[in-house]
Amino acid sequence: MKIGIVCYPTFGGSGVVATELGMALSKRGHEIHFITYKQPVRLEYLSNHIHYHQVNVPEYPLFHYQPYELALSSKLVDMVKLHQLDVLHVHYAIPHAYAGYMAKKMLKEEGIHIPMVTTLHGTDITLVGNHPFYKPAVTFSINKSDVVTSVSQSLKDDTLKYFDVKTEIQVVHNFIDSSKRKTTFEDCQRGIMAEEDERIITHVSNFRKVKRVDDVIRIFQKVTEKLKAKLIMVGEGPEIENAKNLARELGVFEKVIFMGESNEVNKILCFSDLFLLPSENESFGLAALEAMVNGVPVISTNTGGLPEVNKHGFSGFLADVGDTEKMAHYALEILTEDVELKKFKENAKKMASKFDIETIVPLYEEVYAKALQKS
Ligand code: GMT
């Protein structure tokens, strides 16, 4: 199939999922066309089945806001015609599903029928999309999609709760390519990061409010009262200064490494002992899955889709949002004894294998076939 993929090209979860999906589909013989404003960060040009088409929005002084949706839908029309695409797959409803629908309508005028698959990722539903300013347009474009998928059962439930959605929603969980991960302890070069008797705790996110990075610092501080540990904070975002200030206030700043955005997350996870994800909400928690596939147990909140990914008492533990006391207690349960830590590390890998790329990507192929039948 010739598949047009629309996504955010950033480090964020939806962009990562869309890019990894496109690369996996190209390896299975499909021709993939990424259509977005910048080359996706994780895109590797290893195959001649992968193309990238940039959406340009010319600046014009009259516009207070540059009309990205307009430029995107025009580009989609051009690319569908030029490359004779079979299906459009838009990731993140805002504004991609809306722009995709406009492209579909324009193409229909010319007698070209192309189905559109929309994948809902989380904040497009639970945070931004739910805002009254966007809600009618988001509801409309979800209902106009030929097939809608959501990355967890919890996100499906939220979508049906908050929006008047008529289109059936199919759950297709996020996935991970376990073959890309280093497996042996020696590969990890843990020694460059910490001393022998020190535990390494990691957090990776975009440091937005929803991630509750302050809670990461609080949990870490409580853990350091009982054992020797280091915290690695990977990512950039609006809450980073607050997190640094809190680390200073709680007297743990010297033990925290703020790495910024990194292309080497797998290397960092490889030598990590524990991953913290105390988010306010999380439709799936791809970051947790990336940790688990590297054999890193997870302490997370029990919100959104996290219970579908992290199994309490097996791959880690879950607690209520904001309950840093309990999360620190669980962290110590995992980290204190080597035997326990080893068990949780193995379990984390086992749990991650449920979301292997080989299982999930064929589900998307079925989704495309269904969309083609519908249009
Ligand atoms: O986590 C973020 O803030 C980024 C966001 C995105 O849209 O890129 O991630 C969302 O989509 C990911 C991929 O499907 C999910 O794994 C994340 O859980 C989800 N984030 C939230 O729901 C907060």
C-alpha cells in the first residue's frame, strides 16, 4: 500500500509512534510518505520506500496566526495525487484529522476517493481537544474519519465519555521494537554514570505540567533518605526550572542530572534501575514501555492507560496521582535488595513483550484494509 502519514515531527509520543510505525510498515513492503512541517526526529532514511514531504507555511504580515491546516490540507491533496496514495493515516486529532478531512473533500470533487484513519493519542482528547474552543471541530473530524483508533482502552473510554462520537473506535496499543535494544549488562557502561553501590533512577518526558515532574523529585528525595541513588532527568519543557528549584530546596540537586533532550534514551535506560512516571494523566505511557523493554521496572500513577501497560506488583507498582509517599515506598521495595530488583527487571521485559512491534503493526495493516473497504 501507499500510505500517507501525518504527525507531529517532535520527540513527543505521538510523533515517535507515527515514525516508528512508518518505518516498520516500509520494512513490510509498503511505500510510506510522511507529510509534516519538519523531518520527524526518529526518522531513519534507510529504505527507498520512505519519503518525507515538508509542509511550508509562508509568512504573511496580515496573518496573526499562520494557517497551518490550510497548507497541510493543500499539501495532502497534492501528495495524494502525485504519489497516488491509497490511504491517509493522521496521528493526533488536532488539527490533523480536520486537515485530512478537508483534503478528502477536495479530492472527492476531482473524483478521487481516499480513506482516512485517525489515531487518537491522548492530550488531543483529554486535554486540548476537550476545550470548548476545539471540541466541535474535533468531534466532527473524528466522526468523519473512516476508521478511528485509540492507543488504549482508557483513551477509548474517555473519548466516548467526552465527545459525541458515532464512529467505532478500535484500540490498537502503542508498540515497541525490542530488537533495537541492547541486552547485555556490559554494553550498558553503567560505570560512567554511577558508582557500584548506587541505584540509578530515571525519568523521561516533555516536562509539561501533566507529567508532575515535581513528584519525581519528591519521590527521589524520599528514596535517598534510605539508599544511595542518582536521578537522571531526560527531556526539556516548561516545568524544568521548577524541578531544578525543588531539587535545590530538598537538598538533592547534586544527585540529579538534567540531560536535556537526548537521542540516546535507550543507552540511558540500559543502565537504569527504576523509571518514574507520576503523571496526572497518560493515555498509554510510551515512555514507561520504552523503559520496560530495556528491563527497567516502573513506578507510575494508576491513571489513564497506565494500568494497561504497567502491572502492579509485577513490572513495577502503581499509586494514586500525587501519592509520592507510597511511590517512594514502592521504589524502595524494588531497589533495596538485588534479588528483588533482578526479578522486577525481568518482569518488566516480559510485560513489554506484550506490545512487540511484530504483534501490533499487522493490526494497523488490518485497519488500513478496513478503511479501504469502507471508502
Ligand atoms: O506525553 C505527551 O505529552 C506527548 C503526547 C503526544 O501526543 O505526543 O503523548 C501522548 O501520546 C503517546 C503516544 O500515543 C502516549 O504514549 C502518551 O501517554 C500520551 N500522553 C498523554 O496522554 C499525556
